[in-house]
Amino acid sequence: MAATLAPEPWAARLLWVGPTPDDGVALWLRDYRLDPRDIASVGEALARESQAAGHPVRHVYLNGHLVWSASTSPSSDSGA
């Protein structure tokens, strides 16, 4: 009997965390139902939560588009 791979759980496909060249992380979020008015606040919230957990976020992408970047965030220098 051939071994079959279990499909990846859908929740694992919604958020992917990957390394950046400067020892930070990039967050990739997939959510086609997110209201466009909420995109910026979701990006900021994800970055804030990850920073609090000790993961320095450099970029947040939603559906393949950059929605938040530490280099352009006014709160990126606050250390919060």
C-alpha cells in the first residue's frame, strides 16, 4: 500500500512565517474575505503580536501584497 501524505491543515496555510536576511521575520497572511478597510490594522496587529513574542517583524504581506513594513511604520522605532 502506498503511503499518502495528509493534506496540510487549512489553518497552517493561512499564516506563514519566514526568515528575512536581517534576522527578522516576514509574515505572509492569506485571507480573501478580509475587508479592505481592515488590511492596515490587521498588518499592524500581526506585527505587534509577533514583536511581543520576540520575533522582530520586518514585513507583513496579505494575499501576496505588502501591507506593513518596519521601515515605513511610525511605531517601528518605539521598541514596542
